[in-house]
Amino acid sequence: MKKRLQILIFVFSLLIGVGSVAQEKRVTKADTEYNEYSFSPAIDIYKKVLDKGYVSADLLKNLGNSYYFNADYKQASDVYKRLIDDYGKEVGAEYFFRYAQTLKSLGDYEGSNAIMTKFSEITDNDARASGFKEEKNYIEDIKKNSGRYTVKPFKFNTSYTEFAPSFYKEGLLFSSDRDTGNLARYRHTWNSKDFLDLYDTNDSIVNKLGKEVNTRLHESTSVTTKDGKTLYFTRNNFKNGKYVKDEKGVIRLKIFKATFVDSTNVWSNLEELSINSDSYSVAHPALSADEKRLYFASDMPGSLGASDIFRVNINEDGTYSTPENLGSNINTEARETFPFVTNEGVLYMSSDGHPGLGGLDVFATNVADGKLNGSVVNVGEPVNSKMDDFTFIFNSETKKGYFASNREEGKGADDIYSFIENEPLLLDCHQAVTGTVRDKISNEVLVGAAVKIIDENNTEISSAITDSSGAYAIDLDCNQGNFVRAVMEGYVPAEEYLGKSDGKAKIIDFYLERDKVSGGYGDDLAKLLQLSTIYFNFDKYNIRKDSEIEVQKVIAAMEKYPSLKIKVNSHTDSRGKDSYNLWLSQKRAQATVDYMISKGISKDRLQGQGYGETKLINKCSNGVKCSGKEHELNRRSEFIILE
């Protein structure tokens, strides 16, 4: 990057002389400040160079990023717009994403969606792009979750910075720069240089933790064990009282551990966790309810984005297991950070990779029992806003919690807010489905009918049996599409498809049709017309060429008798899963009906029903060895006269 800028400036110097030398020095100095994540000085220098008329893609990238990571989204948006307008073909997809994020933070959701559409078009296998495509109505989804919290400012906020609350005894620990006067505007970057310290409060007074924990360096996010004896917290990487930089000149973050000694009333036995590194950051500790797992944020090798959520097991001897990345369902190519885990195993975190309102939003997902594939839910307003919302903690018993935000109405750069949860957040989406199953003709209730939940892969998930009143009750996962199917011996199965939903209860009443219908010319039109059996190839549902002529005979009969209505019954052999065969037979029935409709038969004169392997015409049931010809006899369609 630096070399490209120097080449550009050298070309300019041939045209305008020595004036560009000063600009080169300014850009070089700005690059140095930028590479060290010292954004405020970098902004000043880049602006001066830009005001002089010297511009490049790299300069705009660095200036836009300086504003972006400094949470100045208005300025960042203006710079990113110019970058994409002038150098759109040169910049990577990440700058489209950040531009979309700034627009979202400014409340321009339409503009943000337009840029995200472009972002999606130029990225491959990016979770943020696929998530955007799947959840284009995410603002409406967020609104559904909004309004569940009552929020008010923390009583100890100042004109400085307060953030990173954590539960401690009867009160809180939190991080602040109130004694240094330095605004911690870079808390979301990996090498914050402002001198933050840890404080505790019991709702009446604020105390600064002792020098054993607080140093002239930066201490922030923390968590303690329930007994208040062990403290984990984040601090700048340093040795022998000096900052330690990695090979890129970045000062990383590390997690430290301390023990409280009652006899001396101080924190002691300070030690650095073994999962730390001088090459990447490990920060923002959180403990599971049983305190046997430590969750944290890191950009260590194997991370999917700028920072991911990881966890380790805390062994009985005090050592730690190999860090486990929580995976692509939770982590994205952007920032996931500031984890917190409730007693019920709900993980709260901040992210700008999942669909949100702007900046960092707070999200929740269920990680109980090792589960990592549950829905990731935006907790909605008023916790989330157009700005950055982070360090969320929650007591699920009292329904009270805290979080931090840099929203405009705050006193300082960041402020802590308390909240009360008035309605629970629905994570794993469960939908209750109830109803009755009845005979379609007599309206009598059917006792002992099976109601099954079949997912979109035709896998049976669960089932229920109707009681003495023909009623059933069953739950399904409303985060995915499902078929609700009613089955009864002697009746044709019926089903209804339910797509993804908000989980509201659903009533589905089934009226089943008997599987034998008499009337007209008799039950079987095939016998009347002396048709050959309509066969299908193994595992296929398209009409075979040798069967088309037989279907044409049925079509001819229906053309001759306009009042004739028929039902196509299709069957499979016994090979394969029963549920799959039922699906395949339905496809065969529908293929036959569709073929007849394509030849001019009105669809209101046709019905189709699949029976799977439930009506075999020979001995070839499950486990019975049969020849291919014997199995073929069961892969057939029949025609039943309805009228």
C-alpha cells in the first residue's frame, strides 16, 4: 500500500515539483499512524493530503477505515462512496460491505440494501452475502423482536467512557477512562491504546480496582466466577512494563487471570493465559454457567473474519483445551466479539456481520449442550440502534441486564445502559400445530390417525396420534419449512406445507378420503379400457415412452366423456426408505396428472395420490429378495373413477 502511494506521488512530482515531497512525507507519516491503529492522527494527515488534491484508492481506503473504526459513520460513508464511485473496480468486496454498514448506521436502509446487493454479486461463499439474500426483509424481522426491553442510562455514566459491564458480587465491574481523560474511541480494534481501567460499583459508590489489576496500560472487558474469587480480564500485550508489538507493529490484546485473597483484600497471583499469543489477540472473556468453559474473541489463525468467537474447556488442573471456533453459523467474515453466556446456555455477542440496524448489534443464539447450529437472532430495539451496541450481559432470573453503546444521546464516547426484559426472546423457533382428523364424507373423527412432521428432505421428524376426539397436538421447527401429514389405514394421506414463520400457533384440520372410491363405470378405469399397467423406472417419476400410449387411452376416454373425473394412484416398490417412497409415489402421480393436463385435460377433472410401498401387489416387501422384474410390477400408476 505504502509503495503504491509513493509511486503515485513520484509521478505527481514530475508535474508539480517539490511541493509533492511534503505530501509524500505526510502520507508516509499517516500510513505509519494508520498501521499502528492510531486513527485520529492518521485522519488529520490524510485529510490534509486530500485537501491538497492528492488522491488514490489506498488513501481513500485508509481514510474511510480510520473513520469507520473510529465509529464516525457519516464521514466514513462519504469517503467510501467516493472510493467506490471513483475506484469501484479496484477495491475489494469488503469496502462495499463497510459502505453498506455506514449507510445502515445513518438510517439509509434502502441505500444499504442496494450496496449489499452489489456486495453479494462480487463475493463467493460469503456468509454475509448469503445471509443478506436469504433475509432481505431483515428489518421487518428485527422489528418483530423489538420492544421487549425497557432501557435507561446507567447512573454512573460520565462525560468520558464507560463500557464492558460484568456482574460482580452484588454489583458490577466496568471499564472506564474517567481518571485519564482519554476517550477510548478505538475499543473495537485489536490494539486500543487508551488507558482504560477497571472499576466496581455496588449501586452506591464507584471504586477503582487496585494497582495489582489496573496499570498504566489498558484494562477492559472482564468476568468473575460466581464466588467472586477469580477474575479474567483483557489487557494490552506488554512485558517488563513495555508494549509488545507483533511483526506488523500491532499491539495485541491478551486475557489475564487473577485471584482474590481475602486476608489481604487484594487481587494477586496474576497470570497470563496460555491461549494468548504475541501474534494475534485474545480478548473479552466470558464463562459458561458451570464455569468449565471460557468463551472469548480472537483473530487467531482459523478465524473466519476480523474477529471470531472461540471457546476452551477449563481443565481441573487449570490448563486449557485447544481453542474451538464456534463455526460459520455464529461467526461471519466480519466482526463477532464481546461474548456473554447465560445460565441457560444462551450466547449473546456483538456482530456487524449478521443482519442488523447498523454498526455492531447484539445477537443471541442457544449454545446449550454444545449446540452451535441454532438460529442467530437480533435482539432488536431499543438495545440495538443505528450505532454500536456491545458488551451485553443478562441475568435470566431477574430479567435485568446491562450493555454499552455509543449512541448519540449518551453522555460520553460510550455509555452503559441498564435494561429489563419484559418479554422473552424466542431463539429456537417452535410452532405448535393442533387440529382434528376426520372422514371427509361422514365427518366422523378418526381415532388413532398418525400426524407426522416431514422436513423438506422428506425425513420424518416427529409424529403424534389422534385421541378419542380425533384431536392431535405436535410441535415443529418454524425456522425451516415442514410438511404436516395425516395418515390413516384405509384412507388417502393428506398433508399441508408450512414454511418458515414467526412461531404463531397453527390449526390444521384434516379431512381424509377413503382409498377406494366406487361409482360410474367401476373402481378401475384401467380394467374398463383394458390398459396395460403404467410402469416407472427405478427411482424415477417421469412417464416412460412405453407407457405414454396407455395414458393416451385414458385421455381419449376423458375427451369422449366430458363428465368423467379420475384419480391417479401411483405406487413404488419396497426399496428405499418408506418416507422417500411416499414422496416419490406422489411425484409419479403428479407427473401423470401433469402429463394429462399438458394434453388438454382440465386439471379440475384430475386428482393424484401417492401410496409409496403401502400397496404392493406381490411378496416383494422390505427384506424380501426379488428380481428386478418383480420389483417393477409395484412401480405403477392406476386410474380410479371418481365420477
